[in-house]
Amino acid sequence: MSTLPLGCLPAARIALGGLCTEIVNQAAMLFNSKLESDINNLKGSLPGAKLVFVDVYNPLLQLIQNPHESGFDVATRGCCGSGVAEICSRLTLVTCSDPSNYVFWDSAHPSEKAYRTIVPEVLQKYQSGF
């Protein structure tokens, strides 16, 4: 499974100025391309194995860039957190009133609704590889 668009996670936005950080996303894309290449190489040396590279980077990036198309209001910060630091613990528990409006639950993890939005697309694309 690919990594996420790390430069667009709320944690990166908070640390690096508020916008998606292209250099961080480029590093994530480089990782993903090398992972996909390695998986494809392994397929040749493990003919009985079922190996599939699953891209979640692009579906999540689409959701982040166009949140309203999928019914989200907020893609820049997490539901759990303050907007200054998206950290959830029993000492700092600040959550939004409606998590379904948020692409992210916290500084690094997509919300349940985000998963429910991207998983059908991902499964549709890759189910034949399993």
C-alpha cells in the first residue's frame, strides 16, 4: 500500500506553513514509485505469490484537493485537535461537533467518512489483482 500525500496531512500543514508542501509530497511519490517497482520485481521472482501495489495516495489527494465534491467541509485540519496542534489524548481532547465534515480525524489519519469515500474506488481498481 502506498503512503499518503504526506505534505498535505494536517501535521505537515501546521509545521510547514498551512498549505500542502510539494517537496514532501514529491518524496512520498518517490517512495511510492520505488515501492511499486519493488513489488513488480518481486512478482517475477515469486510466481505463486499474489502481490498488488495499492495506490491510496492519489484518491486521498483528490479528496483533499476537492473536499466539497464528496461532501466534506474541512480538509486542512483534523476533527480531533485545536487547529494549532491536531493531537488527541485524554488531556487535550478537543473534537469537532461533526466528524463527517472532516477529511481527517487527527493530524495524520483520515476520518471514517474519508475511508468510506476512497475505499470503494480503491477496491474497484485493485480487486482483480487479489
